Amino acid sequence: MHLPDQDGRMRFAELVKLQLQGRRFLDRVEERRLLEEGLTRYGLRLEEASGLLRAAAEQDGVAMEGELGRSSGMLLKTMADRRGRVARPDFDKAVAFYRARAGDGLTPREAATRVKRQMEELELQPKPSGRLIRTRRWYRAIEG
């Protein structure tokens, strides 16, 4: 079995630093591309490439979509009621949390779309809102 040399590890770390420069947010597609590059081009194991990527992201203050998805998912589960429904104010708080962690990398609409996708993955439902006629229109209006 081929063991990656220290030089390959250092070159991959430098590549990751270069790719993260000037960013506040790294989406899953870009994260996967960097990991694949570490595996194929530099001969690293997945754990090594992932560790180097996470360390560089932490050092530069870059939020990774995978990490952010896990923490926002836990937040949504906490905010959901017994029946697995999330109220609109709680959804808005989750979007604000997502944007705060992602920084300037996402618009409010993009953050809302990602939080909506997260809710669907967790099989959480929107809670109807409104004074007289309670609907889920607020949730359906979010693209995604």
C-alpha cells in the first residue's frame, strides 16, 4: 500500500488554503471536489484529506456546508414541536443562524432554500401560520 509522503500532504494543505482564500462559505460540491483531489492527485486517505480541509477551514473561519447542515439540523429538530412541525418564527431564526455562520457567502433567499431543504431531509413539516386562515403559504413561497 502506498503511503503519501509528507510533501504531498503539505502540497494538498497549501492547495486547500489557496482555494479557501477570500471565502466565508464552502458548499458541498466544492468540498467534495477538494477531497477527491486530495485522494487522487496527492494519494491521501479520506480521513487525512478531510482533516486537512477542516483544519484549514477552521483556521480561516470558513463555514463548510456539511458542518453547517448538521448544526442547523439539530437546531431545527430542537425548535420543532412534538408533531415535527416548525413555526415560521423558528424557521426565520434557523435561517438567521445559517446566514450568521455562513457569513457574506449566502443571500437570505439562498439560506432559506438550504434550511428548507434541511427540513425536508429531516422530514420536518412547516407549521401553518396566520390569524384567521392558517396556511403554509410562507413555506411554499420559498424556492427549492
